[in-house]
Amino acid sequence: MDFGFTPDQEKIRQEMFQVCKELEKKRPPSWTGTIDDMFNLDEGWEYHRYCNREFAKRRWLSIDWPTEYEGMGRTKIYQVMFAEARGYHKLQGVDIFATGILAPTLLEFGTEAQRKQFLPPVARAETPWCQLWSEPEAGSDLANVQTKGVRQGDHYVINGQKIWTSSAHIADWCWLAARTDPNAPPHKGISVFLMNMKSPGVRVRVIKNMPNLDYFNEVFLDEVRIPARNRVGEENQGWYIVAVALDFERGGLTHYGEAKRALDKLCAFVKEAGHNGRGVSVTPVTRNRLGEIALEVEVQRLLAYRVAWLQGKGLVPNYQASVSKIFVTELKQRIARTGLEIMGQYSQLEFEERMAPMGGMLERMYLATIGDTIMAGTSEVQRNIIATRGLGLPRA
């Protein structure tokens, strides 16, 4: 692998960082940069949608798609550079379920009619999406999905319950995994559908997350009818599609940008803060810990770019995506914990507090990153994937 950028890549990368830097200046006063801001603040949602439209104007949302679906036809590396710039400047502005999961999965498994119907609105920042996979009895064990899908003529009738669904309360469309053959082995009887969230029979209930914000949801499905043309792939063959879609979700470049920004802000704080009459940065323990984190941040950047490079080659980076996902989500927790230890009791002040160090950024990050090691597959699940599919170890 060549770790350098071509002149064209470097030019566009600098443009992406500059645009994101300018957009960051327009953030609302209450914006902390976490995904929760999008769903809990009216001005946060408007700011997210504004950034979303600005990115759409430049066709960055679809930069690596074929041109026939309003893409730019560039390689996956360009999309990853875009994620890095957004993450560093703590912007949302991208529907991760639509551009990060739906689009690459439809390009791989969808029909031509599905691509033409669903991809252009995403490229134009018109349609918010969510993902209905996890259930009360099927979170990490996604193969245990119990939501039922029964074929009735040209439709499937869906009944069941989903939980921990991010952004379901504001989404227009969703991915849905349902069991269409109750007698098949767990991995063999699942199908994947594209469902309108405004369909009759869909009911959404918000769940407060750890920072006491509206982000997760329960979704109840009662006799919901989905056109058969909205099934992705063959009936009962959805498990493989789900597995590939999860690999797209676990790449980790946006997480990398957030980790790099948090490290830079923490280092700046340490240089300015006082500790026994000296800068905190001169203490050996603090310098050593920040040095270790700086190395880990660079390692994560290379892991994430490797995933994108493999995807650009048409390969499925299954265990490599799991490596990246584990590393970056646990790295963000280590950064937040280290920052709170350095700041002491002041670190517990929330972002609204006038004296909160770094504007309360690490306090919010500390709470928010607890969920990062659970969503998109727990760290324990990721380690099982690495052990069995990456190292070839036997199952217990």
C-alpha cells in the first residue's frame, strides 16, 4: 500500500478540511459536536441539515458513487478523506445510515430500480434514514432476529419490535431485517427490506441515552406492509447482506477525526493549564500518556485507511473493519478518561457551565463514548470476528 496522496487527492483533501473549518464557525452556541446534538436541539438539527446540503452541493456525499446515481465516480479514498475532515471539525452533516451503509450496500446488492429510486435523494441530502436491526432479544446476536416478515402477494407483512434504533424518530426511511423463514437455521432465514417509516403500523418511542438525550428509539411494527420490490437481495439470504453492511459501518474514519481533534484540544489545554506553578505538560506521567495516545491516534488512521483501501479494491474487509472499530471506539474512551484525570474535578462540569474545561467537550465525550463500544456490534463481538475470521481460531 502507498500511504501517500496523489496531487489531486491532496488538493481535494485540503479543500474538504477548509470547507469543514468554515462550516464549524457557523455552529450553534450549544453545539458540542456529538451526534446527540442533531436530535436534541432544533438549532442542532437545522445546522446538521445545513451542512448536509452544503456537502451535497459539492457532491461529496456521493463522491465515490458511479456518475449515473449522481456520484462523482472517484475512489473510496476520497470518501474517507471527507469523513476524516468532518470528524476533525466535529461536524455531522452526513446521514451515516444512508451514505455510509445504504449506498455502498445497494451498489453491491440492490437492483437497478432500487439504486435509481433511493440513491439520488441521498446524494441531494433529501432523505434521512435509520436502521432497524437490533431487537430486545437480538442485539449482539443479530442472527436471533424474531421480527416476522410474511409474503402476501406483492407485499410482505411485518410484525415485531426493534430497539436502540438511532434517529428513528426523525427518519423518513429505514433498513429492516426480518425473519422470513421461521424454520430455517438462524443465519439462513433473514431478509432485508427498505421501509418507509411513515407506513401505517409503525410506532416510534424515544429512549433517553446515558447523557439523558433523545437519540435511541424503540420501534413497534404492527401489520406493516412493504412492497416486495423493496426487498434487497434474495429472500432468506439477508444475513450476508447484513454482515457486509456492518463492515461499511465499522470503518472508523469519522471516529478517527474526532479522536485526533480531542487529542489536539487536550494537548492545547495541558500547555495552558497550571499545575504546581508549572504547565501540566512538563510532568513526566502526563507527557508519557499523551505521547502514547498520539501514537494510537496515528495507528487508528492507518487502520481506517486500510479498510477503505481494501473496499476500493472490491474486497470485503471483514475482520479488518472489526479491528478498526474496536481500536477507535476504545481509543476515544481512553482519550476522554485521560483528559478527565488530568483536569481533576473541573472535568465533571458540563458544557453549559462557564468554567468547564475545553467547553465541557471531554465530559460529554466520556459519557457518549460508552455507547460507541456497544453500537454497530460490541467489542466482544468484534473480537470474536477477529478470532474466527481473521486468525482462523475455532469457535468455543
